[in-house]
Amino acid sequence: MTAITDTVLQTPHNQTMTHAEPKPLPREHGAWGLLLQPFFAGAVLAREWNWLLLPALGLVLFGFLLREPLIVLARQRFVWRAYNPQSTVALRWLLAEAAGATLCLALLIAQRPLATVAALTSAAALLTLLAVWLTIKNKQRSIWLQLLSAAGLGTTALLAILASSGAIPAWAWPLWAVLTLHGASSILTVHTRLALKRTPGTQPPLTAYATPALSIALAFVAPAPMLFSAAANVWELLRLRNPQSLQEPLKHVGLRALAVSITHSLLAVAAFWNR
């Protein structure tokens, strides 16, 4: 979950692209971690690596990249309502990415259960469409959208396991839940930081500790990663009680979140290794 803060503090999509940034690529760097760390955790835990991991990874990447050109084209249709040079570039990228995603999907469907692959890709497609719609409505920073995104991006673990082993075993769902809950906790902690910066002199509300408390309550699922997640987020919230910590550069906050998320993923792999 690279730099969770970037997922929250993303560049608004209503800014037009400049000559220095003409390509419709994701600007939420934190989402890359939410996308890829579960995939690699699932792939490692499947322990049956084969060539289908490549089209599975391709489908994950192309599916994620599709959202940016879709946003540009949706703005063309529903917001700008006039020709914009960005749309031509976005259409070319969309066609290329859609072709790549289709090829990867076809390779997976040929070797893995159609219903399961279709369920995962349909869920991803619906989440993408929701994100596009809320973005053109300037609601891309919605907490609920970001929490849903954490849950949706976490399903890449399920896809990696399916590609490797041919099925989604029962233990894969607790793995998804452990990774998703940590992502959600981290996102909510960042939102708490932003809220406190807007209202100096206040303290983190008790509700901010809800997800760490839930991690503790569900620690029996995977004690090490769950308790680590709770401890890391509680520690971050306690730091926010000091007004000086609110002045910490966001880059430092993001790097710390990256280190925590990688450690959490490794602990999750260790916890489920002897499933």
C-alpha cells in the first residue's frame, strides 16, 4: 500500500493535463500498493506458480490503468460537452489498454473457471465505473469510495490465487479481509490527520480508533498482522495528539505508511503460510 496518503491526497481530476503530463496515467500513487501487494501476497501463498500469473497480473494492471482514460472521456461526455485534445489521447490509451485487458482475460478464461473469473472482473468493472462517475462529480475523495476501493483492490489476492491454483480456497477470504482491513484503517487514519490539520487544537475522536479496535477483536484470524496493524494505526493516531506532528511533510508520512504496509503484507504471508 504505497504511500496511503497519496490515495487520499490525490491530484484533483478536474485539473487539465499539461504538456508535461499528456498521458492519462493514475496519479494516486498509494493505490498502486493497495493493488499490487495483495496480488503478490496471494501469488506467494498459492505456492503453485505458473504462466497464468502473467495474464492475471496483466489484467490487474490494464484494468487499473483503464480508469484514467475513462475519466477523461466521461468528462468529455458529461462535463466539457465540447472537443478537448485530451480526449483523443485518452481514446488511444483506452483502446490499447482494453485490448491488453481483453487478451489477458481470454487467456485466463481458457484455463480457469469462467464463473469465478467473471465474478472477479465484474466486481472490478463495477468499482471502476463507480470511481469514474464519482470523480467527474468531484467526489473522488469520498471516504466511502476509498474504503470500497481498498476492498476492491484487495481482491487481486484472490485473482492471483485463482490463477495459480485454479480455485479460491477458503483461507483466501480471511487473507483478503486482513489486507483490506489494514488498508481501510490506514486510509481512515490519514483522513483523521487531514481533519485535524483543518481544525488545529483538536484531538483525534474516539471513532478514529474503531478500525484498530476491530483489528484487535478479530486478531484470532491472523494474530501477527492484525495486532501489528492495530498497533501501527494507534501509534499514528497518538502522534496526532501532538500539534507538531501535523506539520510533518506528507512525503515522510507516505514513506512511513509504505514501510508499515509492506511489513503488514509480509506478516500476513507468514501468518497464512501454514494455513
